[in-house]
Amino acid sequence: MAVRVVTDSTADLPPAILSELGIIAVPLYVLFGEQVYKDGIGITQDEFYARLPVDPIHPNTSQPSPQDFLEVYEKLAAEGDDQIISIHISKKLSGTCDSAMQAKQMLEGKASVEVVDSVSVSMGLGLLALMAGCMAKEGRSLAEIKAAVEKAVPEIHVLALFDTLKYLAAGGRIGKAKALVGSMLNVKPVLIVKDGEMQPAGQVRSRVKGIERLVEWAGSFKDIADMSVGHTTTPEEMDKLAGLLAGTFTQDQIIKARLGAVLGTHAGPGTLFVALRTAG
């Protein structure tokens, strides 16, 4: 019996990968005042990013409820898929893992669910879910997959170039990057995901220099197993970034992604990132 992989919408895995590997992404929520949307379902990415900088209401975000996860787990169990690994956004950034854990406890023995904190976000999480999905497709056991994913958590690395920190600050997810806010005139912040939260990794004078920084950073790693590049509103820059990374990782294997509405609420327009997993 194959193991099923559940993640959440902040993984930013492209729909084709989700479909190919049968991975279920439980959506988080984005709220413009009283208007509530499921991430990637109720509002398209283009609609969201067109609205974000002009709407007088700054959106809020919310984790899935335990009931949201319970419905997914019960549906899988009813279909005979009662071995589930559920991998989610860092606990320091969201209560999503807690909701998944509560749903697991509510199952009352209907399925075996293992919940894993990715200690990451976006395609950092996505690469772990991808790895789990590939192992499940190979017929590996739940215990094997959980052990491999947990071992890979410290092998996940994410670096992002932001156009501004104002969205991260407005959303309350700025963490240790708060120290940069007062010094951001005419410079672009570079943040790294470390210990499950966004932390300062320097600043650059232009987006061109920022892209160079992402390329140099990725090139500092050896034995890269998987790599992704992503954006919020600048696909042409993402494509340029992928091309520049061709010397570091096989270009046709670089996964291109776009941050959904929930992460976009905090990242804002103009964000670019590189996520990679090193071989353990």
C-alpha cells in the first residue's frame, strides 16, 4: 500500500508535480478584511498580486484548521490510503503543523499519520515534499520516508532577495530581519531561512547585484540533489536566474515556482529566491 504525501499551499510546488506524485497541498487562507480566500483556489496569483499593492486593506493570513486536515486524512483513509506523511511550513512561521497534529489526534486509529516540521518555507518545504513523493512512488514505507525527510531537513537551504521589507513587517513575520528595516533606503535586503525563520543575510545596492548574490550563494554548495528558483511578480528575472545557475545545477532540472498568495502577502512584489537540497 503506497504512502500518501500531504503538504500545504506554502510549499509552492507546481501543479504538475503535485499531480504527478499525488501530493495533496492543503490550502492556507488569505483575508482581505471580511473576504476570505483559500490560497490558490479562491483567488488566482495574478489577481492577488495585482490587488496587493493597491488595496487599502493589507491582507492577513491564516493556517488551515484541524478540521481541514482531518477531512483530507479521512478521505485518504476511506480510499484505502491510510499511511500518510504530512510535511509543513516551519512552526516558527505558522501554526499549520499544530493543526495537522490536532487532526492526527482526532483520527482515532483510522490512519497512520506522521507530521513533520520542515523548518523551512516555500520550495524549501516543497523540495522535502517532492522527495517524499518520489520515495512513496518507489513503494518505500512510511517509516523509511519519515526518517529520510527528517534527515534531509538540515540539508534544505533557502536564500531570498526582497524588493522591500515592508510587507514582511506588516505581516508580522519579519523575525530577526527587523534590525534591517531602518537601513533599507536604496538597498535591497537579502534574507536566509535559518532555524525556521527569516534572518538577515546582507543587502545589495541593486536587483542585478541581488541576483548575482543568489547565484554566488548557490554556487557555494557541493553535491546539490535538487534546486528550485521562484518569484512573486518577475518571471523574466526568475528565468534569468535559472539560466545563470546552469553552471551550478542542470538547468532542465531546476524547478521553477511562484509564491502563492499567503507567502506573497509577506514577501511582496519583486521577491526572488533560490531553494536547494544537498545530498546527505
